[in-house]
Amino acid sequence: MNWQRALVCKILQTKDLRHVTITHRIRPSLFTDPLARQAFAEIVKHFKTYREVPSPEFLKGVVPGFEYQEVSDSIDAICDRVKDE
């Protein structure tokens, strides 16, 4: 599984960007997958402007190659996997 893309999907699913960026200190520079990095950076940019996480449909319009899928793992477990990569 691509944990970086899973994290982006989980953020879109839970709308919990602050937990990811504050508690886990995840930043775009941590991403090695270019598409996941771009998607994460766009989510952060959208949040800074509108104070909300975008919808999967909105993100797909900004990052056309990104495919959203439901993720059942916890956001904490996914963040740990991303940091371990």
C-alpha cells in the first residue's frame, strides 16, 4: 500500500488536517511520492485559505492524477507508517 496516498485519502475522509500537521508534524517535504506530495500541499494550501479540508472532488480538480479511495486504518497508524518510510 502507498501510505502517503493513503494519508491524503484519510485526511480527505476525516477532515483532520490539524492532527496530522500538529500532532504528527507531517509536512509536504516528508513525502517522496510526487503526486501525494502535491495533493498534501494542495490540502494545506486550501486549509490556509478556506479553513477547511477540500472535498475529494475538489482535490481531483486541482490534482487530476490523484485517485481518492476509502481507507479503514486509523490516521495515527498511517502517519506512523509515512514517517517510517
